[in-house]
Amino acid sequence: QLQLQESGPGLVKPSETLSLTCTVSGGSIGSTRYYWGWIRQPPGKGLEWIGSLYYSGSTHYNPSLKSRVTLSLDTSKNQFSLKLTSVTAADTAVFYCARSTTSPYGDFDYWGQGTLVTVSS
Amino acid sequence: EIVLTQSPDFQSVTPKEKVTITCRASQSIGSSLYWYQQKPDQSPKLLIRFGYQSFSGVPSRFSGSGSGTDFTLTINSLEAEDAATYYCQQSSSFPPTFGGGTKVEIK
């Protein structure tokens, strides 16, 4: 069964770069059938799509974050990654990685458990 | 950006009752609407695809309907394990967006 697992620092200082990795098991991120995305959820709030990427490396970013976000993948490790620069307290959130099947924009059928990233000095 | 408005924000329901949650889009999204269930401290789980298709393994008491701008998630005969927040999401228009969520509490 497909599993996704986020990893990375739980605490990031303001103005620094948040870096997270999603490790996929039970399936290949090199598949042409799927897209891989990141979604975040500030504590007690709703969900926000950050961006998605395809096995070819093509990327799609939320315009609200586009200037600060970079997604990449490493097929040799079956991982994909998120970098968010110049973070502020407003970026504190649980970050989820997820798979989508029909397009880069959803539907997200498998999700990681999520990792809380706090932005604080 | 398409705004998805869910109603109600909160619902307290007795077991075996029927629950209806609506999601209204600020413009037509065809059938590109998904429903997710998120229990406390868990990641969202996909329930319904394309407005009405049940995702694999989802109990039959969950159903979806609608197209265009108005969509409904129905939970027939609510069970205690259905206590959660439910979100709709659209993929018709870039960027994809989520509704604000509907919290369902068991009385």
C-alpha cells in the first residue's frame, strides 16, 4: 500500500528557509500516472494547496506562494521536496505531502501524516 | 481564484441521523469537486471524487451530489466514528482551493 512520510526540521527561524522531504513507499514517484503535491494547514485553520509536481519535473505553484516556493524530486530516492524561503510566523503550519491522480490540482487520494513546522526565533 | 463556501460551519448530530453539508463555488466548476474527512490530529482522507464518486473503501453511508456551483455531501445514518471536519476542494480552476470546513460533532 502506498505510504507517504514527511520529514524535516520542526522549528525554523524567521527569514530562513523551510525544507521538507516526502518519502514515498509502496509506489514510484516516477510513475506517469500521478502527481505529487504539498498542502499546508495552519493550526486550527483550513487547508491551503502549496504546489504540485510531476515525474518529469514540471511544477505548479500557488500564486500566493510562488515567489518563495521550490518543489523538486529525486526519483533515485523516491522522494520529493519542498523549500519555502523567507518564512514568517504566518508560515507556521502542519505540512502534508499527498498524491493526486487526475491532475496536479487534485484529487489527493493518499496523504502523509503531516509534520508541524513552527516558525519562531 | 474560486472561493468555496461550506455550510454549516458546525453541526451537532445524534447517531443514526442524516447529515447534509453543502459546498457552494463562486463560479461553475463542473464536477471537479472532492470531499475529504479530517479527524483530529489526522491527515485528510478522500471520500468523494468528481462530486459523486465514492473513493475506494469509503462506507456507503457517504454520498455526494451536485455540479456547477452547488454540491452536497450526505452522511446517511451517522456513526460515532464520523465525528470529524469535512472539507470540499475544487480542481477546475487554478489554483485549487478548499472550503473552510464543516465540523461534525456527535451529540
